[in-house]
Amino acid sequence: MRVKLRGKIWIEVEGKPALGKGGIMLLKEVERTGSIAAAARELGMSYKFAWEYMKRIEFTLGGVEMRKGGAGRGGSIISPRLKRLIELYEEAQREVEEVMLKYEERFERILESSE
């Protein structure tokens, strides 16, 4: 019998959600492309949603510089501090997945036992 544990982690600041898996993906894509619009297209989300999410990240965590513009004038930059936060989030996510895998195996053993 195959058992799968599921879970999500996110960062809260002052009790309010600030950053989760989707935000991490958005930040990484903005870092890669230098553009919220390009990142939104790549991730299949609306520009408005991506822009609002980036504004919320900037408000709660800081580290996002968003410049309006267009071709050659705009762009977005992620600070080194925010990049470290992304790395730490991903490290925490890997560790959580390892713990869940360990417990999946324990759940399977119990469910496969005859007692």
C-alpha cells in the first residue's frame, strides 16, 4: 500500500502570509527574466496577479525593486537578502519533504501490518 503525506510551507510576517511556493516560483522567474510581465507569462499567471504579489512581497519582506516602463525602461530586481531568503525557503522545503518521506514509510508499515 502506497501512502503519501502532503504539506505546504509558507512564510508569515506578523501573522500574515508573505511568501509561499508560488511566490518563490515568481521571484525566481523575475530574477531570471528581469521582468514581472515575462515571469507572469512563463508561469501562466496574469500580470495583475503577479504585480500584486510582488507588491505584497515588497511590503512585507522588502528586497524587490520594481520599475515601470516597458521595453528598455522597466524591469525588476531581487535583492541579495531576498535571494538568501529564497535559498533558505528551498532548503526548508527539502527538509520537510525528507521528514514526510520518513513518516510515509512508517505509516505504510503500520497499514501493511496485520495487527
